[in-house]
Amino acid sequence: MQFIDLQKQYKILKSEIDAGIQGVMDRTDFIMGKEVTLLEEQLADYVGMKHCITCGNGTDALLLALLSYDIKQGDAVFVPTFTFFATAEMVSRCGATPIFIDIDCNTFNLSATDLECGIKEILKEGKLRPRAIVAVDLFGLPADYNKIRKVAEEYNLLIIEDGAQGFGGSINGQKACSFGDIATTSFFPAKPLGCYGDGGAVFTNEEKVSDYIKSLRVHGKDTDKYDNVRIGMNSRLDTIQAAILLVKLKAFRKFELESRNNVANIYNEKLSGFTQIPYCPEEYTSSYAQYSILLKEEAERDLVQKTLGINGIPTMIYYKKSLHQQIVYRNNDSIYRGFPNAERITKTILNLPIHPYLSEDQIIKCTNIIKSTLEEI
Ligand SMILES: *Cc1c(COP(=O)(O)O)cnc(C)c1O
């Protein structure tokens, strides 16, 4: 069993993917070929934002989003502490200070209540200027944008949506990557929509911001590529990756997203009552970038993981450490406050295999082992 079965997916989509790659090889327009523009149009249309700007990876997408709003030294950017490192890393990269915030114990997403406390503390301390919130759609579930938006409006903060894992999720039919003032995603192979290497994208409704990011991603170019009007970077999506993503996006829309949800539903049905299953509020749909369960304590989690491993079922722990526990952030200026939810969840979470091609038999094999292990404890 694979944690994410990219080989099976490739077998099923092979003829179309190979044809897409071959087309680029025949034309040799490896940089900014026509597939890139076509993909950007389709992605913008899918998420419901006016502009999509693809780039080198999801980390660069975050940096481009932060730079496009001139986030810099002296700025406080509020970030959930339970996320992939890049969410905070790029805040630090542009000179600003990430302020870590605890998560909601049910959704694992940014807690709006803790967010407001954090903002108030920073204002009271008076050293940093609150500027933005990075809301992460963790494991495929959109963050609580209704509440986060209210807080953002009250304190006049920008919302950056880190939709690296959220692509395909929705709230009341509105798609992830359209909730932030600006949103980003990643096409790293293991994400819900992944390419065959690194890739990412930024989404915005503002034409000015879109133009600015298009300039930043090619060395701060003007309309002419060799007129440089600002300091930018080199962060483009390869044409080959765009060609692959066009095929994968079609499959994602047609059946993969639905199939991921079917897998999650079977897991839920088999595990409910035995262990804590993912919480998906009404009105929300998740793209199930991950399927995670919570065990009662660390020893129980480790035993379940070990037993699954012995039986050939790969699992992961996302995340073993919260960001405030990372060595690089040990001297973070963020005023210390407790992170009880994140700290408990890092000790008890376990991520099970999930992908659109996981069979019911495979799921049941996994859930039976979990149940029998729990019964023996
Ligand atoms: C994967 C991920 C990123 C970074 O994307 P890359 O394409 O790997 O650079 C950023 N934020 C979150 C939440 C992620 O899961």
C-alpha cells in the first residue's frame, strides 16, 4: 500500500499526460509556453478568482503574496503554529515577524479567538505593526473565514490564504483559494493537485497585484523582459508541469476530488466510535489532502503507527512539531502564550494513507488493524 499512490494515478492518466509532455518537447517552449497561460485561466476559473499567477512552488507563492503587499521588517504576521514550516518561513524571509497562534482543537485550523488575543497582545506591546494573517487550509479543510474575516476587518489586516493543501475544498460552494484577499497554492506532487516536480500559484482579484506579481516572478521586469524596474526573483512554472497539471486538473474535477471524499467517508464510517475522526463543519467540504485521526495519547498513537507499519501500511505524522517548537523560532519575538491544542495534537495525531485510487479493501485492512490494536490496549 502507498501513502499516496502516484504510480497508480500515472497509469490511469498516462496517455494524456505523455501526450501533453510530448507536445512541449516537440515545440521546446519550456519557459512560459502556452500551457502555462491556459492553466492559469482554468485555475482562476475553478477557484473563482479573477487572476492566477503560477510560479515555481508553493513557498515562492507565499513570498510573492507577501511581497506584493509590501510586508516587511516591523510587521507582525499572524500564523497558525500547526502548519508546514513554509507558512512562517516566508514571513521571516521578507523580514516580518511571524506571531504564532494556537489552532482550534476540532478543525486543526487557526483559532479566531486566539487570533484576536494575539493581535491585542501585539498592539499592547507596541513593538510591531499588525499587518496580515496567514490562514492555512490544513489537510484540505478551509479555515474559518467567517470569523477570521471579522477579526481582520476589525483590526484592518490583510488575509493571505495558504491553500497549499486546501485546493478543491469549499465553504457553501465557494472554493478554497478564493477566501483570502490573496491566496496561494502548491503543486508539490503530494498535494491534492500535484505536478511532477515543484510548482505553485497565487490567486487575486486585483489586476494591479496580479501585474505586480507577474513582474516579481521574472526579475522585476517591466513590459519588456529586459527592463528591470524592481528587485524580483525567478519563479516560473515550467511548461511541462503546466501540461501535466492540465490533465490532472481535468481528472481532479471529474472524479479525483469526489473519490478522495469517498475514501474519507469510508474511513469515517469504519472508525467512528473507535477513535477521533476528522471534523468537517456543515457547509464545508474538504479536499482531504490528509486524513488524520487523533489517538488518546502519544504511546497509543505510536503503537497504532508501529502496528500499521508492520502490516505494510504506511502512515505519517503531520506535524511532529509545531512551529513555535522549531529551533529556528526559539527566540521568536512573539510574546509567549500557550499552545495547548497544537501541543496535544502533535503528540496524538496520525495521518493515514489517502489518495483517489485507494480501494475499499485497502481502507478496511487499515481500519481493522487500528481497531484491533485499540481493543488490545
Ligand atoms: C506544501 C506546503 C507549502 C509549500 O509548498 P511547496 O510547493 O512545497 O513550496 C506551504 N504551505 C503549506 C501549508 C504546505 O502544505
